[in-house]
Amino acid sequence: MIATILPSSSNFHAVAYNEKKVAAGVAHLLEMSNFGHVGVLSKPTPKELQDYLIAYSSRNSRIKKAQFHLAISCKGHEKSEEELLDFAHRYLAEMGYGNDGQPLLVYAHTDTDNTHIHIVTSRISPDGKKISDHHERVRSQAVLNKLVGKDVKAKTGEDLAASLSYSFSTFAQYKALMSSLGYEVYEKNDVVYVKRDGAVQTKINFAEICDRFRKVSIDDKRRRQLWAMLRKYRDLSSDRRELQSEVKRKLGIDLVFFGKADNPYGYMIVDHVNKAVYNGAWMLSVKSLLDFSTPEEKLARIDAFIDRLLEDNPTIDTWAINKKLFRSNAYIK
């Protein structure tokens, strides 16, 4: 189950968004409650719904963006719309939106492969006070975990114990391992903090991690296999996200990148099969790994590069050209 808090607004544009989906035939209004005189109309217009929410929220003039817009979805169609609606009511009550008189619109969408609903209400409670948004996303995840019966701290303990059975030689490699398991890890004053769902779930002494450092080696057979498989799935993928998904599903490895999202400077390979973390550069440079050009585009680029070399030095020999082509994983035979 996933609950996603969407952007706020002052004019409740989420109503227009959902009503547009209704008009397109890919959504329907699942529930409307506490809309006063508008609620008794047979078919209120989007503007009437928006105007009511704006007027309702105006009782607290200090809140400029009073819209609360939430999407709740499940995996595939494992839950019905009615089950998601019941879940939404329990979630809203936990988050402070369950008071009597709170206006509520719930839309069911049918335009994806997942059953999901959208909820629109006001951040103002019926008594005119603002509903707390302090650490909202962290609280949202905690509420979600509580409602689905997920004990995050217990799961963190299990994953932490499992992580210490892997081979890694640096703290950076350990961070990559934990990242592949869904955690953010950082060190401060010789204490390692393990964070998930926006909150620190547990702590461990940095020395205990350091005691697990060991020289990580990879045999030639596994190295050749990973080198070939990374190249294969890179050429079958259109972008980094697809590549990460494919190698995890097919090979049991995670690729964890470092640096800017659109320009990483390196990556680690978390090999869950052999329980080891490798420096990705041992297999392929990050530049080569993320080169999603077609074979034809790569060949044309290499041909152009060779042409430039010959223009600059018409007498250059094959050995010198191959030396320059090395970084492109190409050579003249």
C-alpha cells in the first residue's frame, strides 16, 4: 500500500484535475461528504466544489494553500475500491482529517494497472484551526506502516543483521549495500544511523561496522559474467532505471550510483547472490554502463572519432588509434 501526499494549492486545483479524469471516463466520484448545500445537488460542477472548499477554508485566513490532496494505491488489483476507501478513512483519522464535518471528496481512478484513489479535502478542521502538517510525510509513512501492520523497527533489525553477513571493504560500500535494501545510512560521532521512511530506525557503533571490513575479491569467472551481463542488459535497456530493474530481476544484483541523479560519478554493485559489494569500475566504467546508444550510433560515433584522429595525424598507426579507443571499449582488428 502506498500513500502519496500531492502538492497543495490555494484554489483547490485537485478538484479540476479529478473531475477532468471523470469527464474522460477514467475516474468516478466514490464519495462526497460534508459539502453543505452543494452536497444536495444532483451533480455539482467542478467550480461549485472548488468554491465550497475555498469558502470553507477561508475561516482561517492565515493558511494560503489549504488544499490537501492524497493518492492511495495498492499493488495491482489486490484491493477493491471499497477496501481502499475504508483504508482511506482510517488513514485520514490518524492524520487528523477525521473530524465530523470535514469536507471530503474521494475519486477512484481506472487509468493505471493499480487500483488507486485520490482524496481532496482542506487542511482546515471544522473548528477553523489548521490541521497539523508537522513532519507530515514522516507521520504519513508511520501511519501507513501502522495500518498495514508493518513493524519497521523489527524489519530493520533483521536487515541490519543480514547486512553484516556480506563482504565489504569500506563504509561507502556498506552504505551502498544498505541503500540497496531501502535504507539511508550515515555516520556521526562514531555512531552509524540507519534511517527508513524518513525516521531513524536504529543505531549501531561505527566500530562494529569497521570490524566487518575485509578485502573483497571477485573470481575471474564472476567478473567476466558480470561484465558480459551488464553490457547485455545495458544494450537492452532504454535508461538507467530500466537497467537497474532488469539486472536486479535477472541477476540478483543492485546497482547503486553516487553523485548527481543525472550525472553520477560512480557506482557500486551489490551482489546478493554471492553476498558481496564490488566497485562497479571493476566491471565497466560508469560512462560505458550508462551509454544507452544503439550499436549503430556507437559505431558511427567511433568512426567519427577515428576520422578526427586521421585528420589530425594522417600517419597515425593502428596501435596508437587502439590506445585512444580503449576508453570506448572498441579496437581495430
